[in-house]
Amino acid sequence: MKERTLGIIKPDGVARKLIGRVMERLEEAELRIVALKMIKLSKEQAKGFYKVHERKPFYESVTDFMSSGPCVVMVLEGKDAIEKYRTLMGATDHRKAAEGTIRRDFATDIEKNVVHGSDSKVTAEYEIGFFFSTLEIAG
Ligand code: CMP
């Protein structure tokens, strides 16, 4: 089924000039980029985005990291896009990520793991709406 998901190239991925290589993998996997922009989150915005992790020990640290530099945010569309993009990214912890995944190939740390992706339909809807209005998404 055709779905949409929210993808982020995190500040480490942008700083390390990985934007092109990440996007190449998305396009090759038939994930269509239907919305795209570069933004720099404030600490407050990062806290809002990661609110589900509010009680986790890494909340302060990940929100500092996510507000430390520019990110690329994008809406990806395709068949089973949520699961497909999660498979392309690999496990959160790059040491546990499968061979050939973005995190296995590029991440340096469980926090600085290059990319983010929505983990369910409900999350995808919330996360897409967090960054994009319907006018900004190509049909
Ligand atoms: P992401 O998929 O964006 O979701 C939450 C983020 O918190 C995660 O990727 C990592 O960047 C960061 N993080 C840091 N430590 C952990 C941890 N122990 N478990 C999960 N996520 C972590």
C-alpha cells in the first residue's frame, strides 16, 4: 500500500556531507521524495519532536544534538514506505544494524546515527505534520 513517512538527515549526516549518499539510497529503493527542506531546530522544537522520549535518559542529550546544526527533513512516499525506510536505515544502534544499511555504513554512535524515520503510521502522520503543511507536499 502507498504510504508516506518522515525522514530526517540529522546534524551529523549534514555536517559529514552525507546528504547525497543518503538520498541516492532512497531514490534507488523507489522511495519518492515528495517534500524536502533544510531546517535548524531550536532546543524547544527538538524537545517537542522527541516528546515521546521525554522520560528516557537520552532525552536531554538527543535534543541538544538535534538542535546543534542543520537537518534535512523530507516526506518519503512509496509502497510500504514506513517499513521500507526503516529497513534501509538499519537498527538505531549502528553496531546492531544489518550490512548495507545507512546506519551500519555511516553512523558513528547510537545518538549520532545519521538518519531518523517514523516508526508507525500514527507517528508518521504526527511527524510529517510537525514539519510540513499539506501545501508543501507534492501530490
Ligand atoms: P531516532 O530513531 O531518531 O529516535 C530517538 C533517538 O535518540 C535515536 O534515533 C538516537 O539518535 C537517540 N538515542 C540516543 N541514545 C539512545 C538509546 N539508548 N536508545 C535509543 N535512541 C537513542
